[in-house]
Amino acid sequence: MSISMQRIFPRQSALLVLITLAAILFVCPGRLMAGGGLLNDVIGLELGMQGYTIGKKLTSEQEKIARDHLEENAHAGTIKFLDRDLHVVVDKDSRRVLALYVRQEDTSRQGMKKMVADLMDRFGAPTLMAHDKIIYWAFNRHGAVSEDDFAKAKKVGQVPQLGIIATVKLNSDMEISSDPVDSDNGDGKKVAEERAGTVYFIITSDPLVREFLDRLQ
């Protein structure tokens, strides 16, 4: 399915979302971590926002924000805090960023489209779309994985060979590529039906999270 620019205009636990990404993207974490350079490769991608980068340690200023804005529902072994609208999930011991996510409820279609456009400005063209409500940006150690490269690899069962080590995922209650449905307002005039929904996105490295979860066992 094409996801070109022309087409894209419960409180969920961050770690629960993270550990599902490998299955969806057919990633093989064991293969990716061979050689021990995973952390440096992830950091080298510089994926993040608002000064936070996946894999990097918190700065002293960010540590202060964390102390002042801790959230209670953190996964074991992590801290979670809020910096404006950005949720930050950090390994409690190493102080390295495991995930960044934003969740917006009662968002208009225009708000959803703005979020998609902002992510495209930051991360480039997406790698794939699923069910017209989910968009993924996938990255290997060399950078973004293109839609064409992913489609070719999937066709021959070689997605693990792409070496995906990080992803950005956007999920929307509303269909991303369709426009509002026209409805009759009672006086014979058609108006666009605008409804609100929940939109969230998460930035993470699934192999790093799996490595973290393995250390907890």
C-alpha cells in the first residue's frame, strides 16, 4: 500500500507497545545485537525530540525535570516522567532513554494530520502503513528504511536482514488518509462531519528494550 505524501495528510503502557514492535516488523533481536555495537548504533541515529535521544543518558537538566514531574505508572526498573506533553521512559539504573511518546485525546482530524506532518518533517517518509490507522518509520544502523526496500524484503521473507534497530510508530483512532464524511445538517446542506479521536506516537528501540527486559529477569 503506498504511503506517499499525497495520501497522508487505555492509557497504553510504553513498554507494552515496545515489545510488540518486533513481531509486527519481523525483527530478529538476537541477530541485531551481535557484535555489541547496538547501543552506539541506536544513539547514532539521533532519534528523539525536545532534547531527548533514544539510548542517551539524561542530562543534569533533564534529571531535574524528571524529579519534578515523575509519573506513577512506570514499568519495573524504569522511571517515567512528563516534559510538557512528552512522556519519557528511562532505565532507572543507566539513566538511558528507552522510549518517548505523546498521547493526545479528543484530537480533531486536523490535529491528527498535523501530528503526522510534524513526524514526517522530523523523520522523513514513513516505511509502511497498516490498516490506514498506523504508520511506522523503521531505521537500521544506516538510517531510515524506505517503503520500497521494506516491501521488497517482506516479499522475499528477508525483513530481519534489514537490521531494524529502532522505530517510530503513530496510531490513530481515525483513518489517516480519508477525509471527513459529509452529512446532512437538516436543512438540505451538506457539512463535513468532524469527529475527535485519540492519536499517539512512540519512538523507541525494540532491541534495546528487550535487552533491558532480559536484565530484569
